[in-house]
Amino acid sequence: AVELWCVAKNNAEDAALQSAIDWACGPGGANCGPIQPGGPCYDSKDIQKTASFVFNDYFLKHGMTEDACNFDDTAALISINPSHNGCKFPSSKNSSGSFSGSTNGGGGQASDDVSSSSSILRRWIYILMAINLLFASLLIF
């Protein structure tokens, strides 16, 4: 089975990440002890790392589904271990249960924005199709 982690997207707004952290640490029931001052995952200067730890904990506790790794589209699933320094991120493989859903690619840094790659690819396909149609119409006339 592929190991998966739920992390913050690198293009997510800080305010949206903070709001998601607040919800996950409150009503969401995520374990936010490690991100508190003095904890192994505390980093007051990097909200993405902080959010990633919280998002991953929530994801593991709530069925490891795609819906459990969304947070208003500020999170994505990755297959690269985001653990850093003393901050260890448990993966879907270490947790009981199994992931249900599809993964969003891999490669690059842990917090790559995986959602924008498909829209970029789509744009290139449209551009190439337009160029192809242009050349085809020139050959006909």
C-alpha cells in the first residue's frame, strides 16, 4: 500500500490555513499538542508546516478519505514523507484502516500545489489543439 500524508498546499492563504487549524484543533478533534510552544512540531514562522501536521492528524483520525483531507481546498494528499527535524508525521500506512480514494500524484516538495498542475496541463492541451486547427485550416485553404 502507498503511504499517504495530508498536507497544506503551498498556495493556500495564511488566513485560510489558520482558520482550518483553529477548526481542526477545536471541533475537528485533531491532536494539536505537538504544534504548541515547546512541542516537536511547533514553528511560529511556518504556518504551512503547522497546518500540515494538524491536517494529517485529522486525516488519519477521520477515515483517511479524500474528504478528510480538504479543509476548504487548502490541503492535498502526498506520498512524500513531510516529517522534519523532530516532528514525525504518521502516515496512512502506520494507521489502522486503509485509504479510500485517489491520490494526487507525487514528486517535488512535500507541499507542492498538486491542483494547479492539471489546470496548466489542460491549458497546454487547448493551446496545442488551437495551433493544430490553425495549421489544418491553412492547409485546406
